Amino acid sequence: MDKQLVLTKLKELKEKSKKRNFSQSVDLIVNLKQLDLKKPEHKVDLFIALPHSKGKSVKICGLVDKELLKESRENLDHTISRDEFQNLNKNKIKKLSKEYDLFIAQANIMADVAKFFGRTLGPRGQMPNPKAGCVVPGNMQLKPIKERLQKMIRLQTKNELIVKAMVGKDNMGDEEIASNVMALYSSLLSSLPQEKNNIRGVFIKLTMSAPVKVE
């Protein structure tokens, strides 16, 4: 896929879309084909670091022990220490899952994290994931991780042959959005067994617009 084509289609999308009194998300949608989602090797589950911010702040909660307590409180949006886990009931954890987008956990207490948070965060796809860099040792600096996670996208197939993700906001520059689209598309393509032969169609859309076909 050519970046210039993406830039052209972004311009078309914005020209065709009705102006709103809020900043709309720009979403990339990729329809897939010739994949059997019952086969693990055909499922898509990627964590992709975009070159630019998505235009939306990601709120992060730390689940840590004493080694990371100060670091987490200084750098993350909220921190829960291991000693506080037993004071959290299901409703409190459910509230946390709605308030925070991602959870970072200290590696040596993951058993306790799974015990207290797994039933709520697991089905929501919010359990700290080592593939995303969200399970960390007790001596880790968390500021660089927070900055990287602000640009992180998780791309997944669920029950349909389609993946979609937010790649920016309509008040961002088109160059930045196009770079994010290219990075996401390239990572997806290289993960597919037949690469481009598994792509049925690529679209971009705004929150409240019709999709525009890119390729």
C-alpha cells in the first residue's frame, strides 16, 4: 500500500464527512479472507507501536509491590499496591477496568494479580500482557514504558474476518495519521500466512462517517 494513496484517501474522507463539534477518531478497517479463525496460526493478535500518538491519552494503572511503589506512583495514572489487593471486591475492580485502559504489573506478583484481578480483567482483555511490555521487573523505569504504551495498538481478530483500530484523530496532521496507517498495515501484512492474499479490502472512516476504500 502506497503512503501517497493513504494521504489522498484521508483528504477524500475529510472532504466527504460532515463537520462535527468534536474531534472524531480515524479508524483503519481491514477485511480479511482465506483464514480459518479456528486455527491459532490464522488468528491475528498483535501489539504494534505506532510512530505517532493516536491522539487519545491512554490511562494506565500499576499493580505493584514495594519495589515499584514509588516509581509507579510518580509515573502512572493510578497505583494499587499488593497489600491493597485483598481490600478490592469485584465491583471495585470492575470500576477500575472501566476507568483505566491498561494495567502494568510487577512480574514477581503476577500470581496474586491473576488471583485477584483475573476474573474481571481477563474477559475484558485487560490483564497485564508481557507481549505488550506490561509485565515488568521490580527495578524497571516506568516513564519510558508509559510513553511507549501511549502509541501502542492491539490488533485482534475475534469472531469475524476483520480487524479495526484507531490510528488517529481528525485534528491531527494527515502525514502523522498516514504514517500510523502504514505502520499498522505493514505489521498486519507480515503476520498473515499468505500476506496480501489474505486481505480482502482496506478502509478508513471517521467516528460518524461512511468508510472510504483505500485498497
